[in-house]
Amino acid sequence: MEEPLDLRRYRAFLIDLDGVLVWDGEPIPGAAEALTALKRLAPVVVLSNNSTRSRRAFALELRAKGFPVSPREVVNSAYVVAQHLRREHGPVAVFAIGETGLFDELERAGHQLVEPERAQFVVVGLDRDFHYGKLTRALRALLGGARLIAANADPTFPTPEGPIPGAGALVGAIRGLGYEPEAVVGKPNPIAFRVALSAVDVEIALSPKDALMIGDRLDTDVEGAARLGMEAALVLTGVTTPDDLERWPGPRPAHVARSLKELVERGLRRSQPSG
Ligand SMILES: [Mg+2]
């Protein structure tokens, strides 16, 4: 039996992008209105493992689809890896495999994009133009002593034509060279959730228990939230089916809803008077 859901008790919401707000590039019906309703209750951060675009590019794209989101309200794995490097090592020299979003966020955080020979770190995100030459250059950097970090390691991601290889497939190519990433910072790694919480508002000093993660994936959204002691709500507008949930051996979401719209409607209903 599920706990009754009262969305008013949370001080922040972390919301996954694909499968919660949009699907196949199209806004999910009712999701924009639901996001607006959540923003009236508490700060919202869109937390995505997609590293291909910058926070700004994602925010522009979401706004064009009707979601009231600013760049500061988007945290993706490109931003997470840039912030993680900055916090742990300061500005560093990076050989990056990825797309423009990853390059933008690394530079914005003060890191320098360099040739393999000069790299202190190899950072890997999704690169839909990955090829043997790039793998060779990564090898050069690693042989030169660079450390390996991945933005995320999602094996695949869904498209209308079926799943396509995710960043995890590229990490796998490098693993085949004999190198294991020292960190994969995207969801379910708590690093991603901490960066998202700190993006909400540094003055609130949020604890994970004050926030609700809303996602469509059990192995990233729900699993990652559980690792931090954060509650998670699963919505069924993305990759997870009720059968998947039934078979899932990991932590259970605190709440399950057909969609973000349904979750918010349920969570805003006036609860029983308590005396
Ligand atoms: Mg998703």
C-alpha cells in the first residue's frame, strides 16, 4: 500500500526530462501545467543524464515546448561532470569525447579543452559521431597518464526508431582498452543529485529528505534517489512498464503515477483533516 502523497511537504523537486516532461521530442500532455504547479510549491530542477546539450540549450528547447524553465533550473550530466571536476580538482585540462553541450559546460566551469597529449582528464559523454580515431586519441591521453571520468553510462536511450547506443557504449569501448572510469557522475551516482540540490538554492541548505525525485527509470532515477535517502516517484510515461516495476529487485519508488500530470493532481488534493 502506498503512502498518501502530499506534495506540499517537499522543499524541492528534481524532475527527469526524457519520459517525464518530453517523449520522442514532444511534450507529454499535461506535463507543462504540472511543472508550473510544482514550481508554485517549491524550487524545481530538471535533472537529466543527457550530456549532448548545455543547460542553456536545454532550457531554450524546453521553453519552446511550453515548459517554464531557466538554464539555472537545468542540471544535466555535462554540467555535473564539469562541477565535479571543478570541486575535486579545480580547473583542469580535459580531452573530451562528447557533443557541444559537454564542451560548453566544461569551458563554462573554467576547464580547458586540450589535445590528448596535454590532458589531465579524459571525460566521456554521448558522442553520436564517435569513431576509431577518437578512441585512439583517448588512448593517447590515457597512456599519457590522464584520468578517466564519464558523464553517464546509460547503455541505450529510446528513440521512435527503437533504442540507440548511449554514453555507456562509448565507455565500454574505452573499457575495452583496459581503462575503467574512476567515476560515472550521472544518475544514479549521488554526485548528480547533490549537484542538482545545490543548484536549487545554496541558502536553503537542503537535505535529500526534503526533496522528491520524479523520474521514469528505476535504475537511475529511483535507484539514485534511494542511495541518498531521497524519496522517488515513478511515472509511467517513459521507459518503465508496470511489469518492469513488478520485476525490479532494487529500491521501490515511494509513489507511482501514470504521468506527471496525474502525480501532481493526486499530490495537490486536499488531504483528510487530521483533527
Ligand atoms: Mg528519463
